[in-house]
Amino acid sequence: MDGKLKAQLVRETTLEDIAPRYRDVAEIVGIEKFILLSEYALGDELYFPKVENVLAPARNRRLKKEYNGGNVKELADKYGLTVKQVSYILRNVPHPEQMSIFDWMDTDSGK
């Protein structure tokens, strides 16, 4: 189908033209974006992950920035996680007050 004709048909498409099963999605994203998603999927069903899974990387970056060495419980409460979950996320983050061996060597040698 020619692009100009397709664009005209997209503009003429209404929510009533879309199967009831998909109308909620079309209302959320708009008819034009819904048609783009339909073209992308090529008739296959699309899987959308849970919001929590999409937002987890941003949340984890914030946790790491907000961590001060003694606020794991507060972070757990703030982000709706358990202390164990927060500790796991922070497992590779050095304790802010923890001195590295190199800091100790500099201090020990009087530098």
C-alpha cells in the first residue's frame, strides 16, 4: 500500500474500528502509535514487562547514590523493599566510611 494512502487510512481510523480487546491500549498510546505497534508485532502478541522491572535499574542507581553506610533500613522503607533486597543491590558498593588499603598506606607513610 502506498504511504500516502496508508496515512489517510490511519487518520480515518477510529477507536470503534479497533477490536474491543485492544481498545484500551489504543486509547493509552493513540491510534497512530497503536498502528505502529501493530506493524512492529506483525501479528504476534507483545509482552510488556511489569512496571517494577522497567523501573528497577533507575531505582537501584538512586539507592546507590543515597546510600550513606548506615541507612539501609530507611532506603528499604522508602523504596518498598526488604533490608535483604537493599543489601543485595548494594553488595558491590563500598561502605562510604570504609578506608581502602591504598588510603591506609598513604596515611601510614605520613603522606
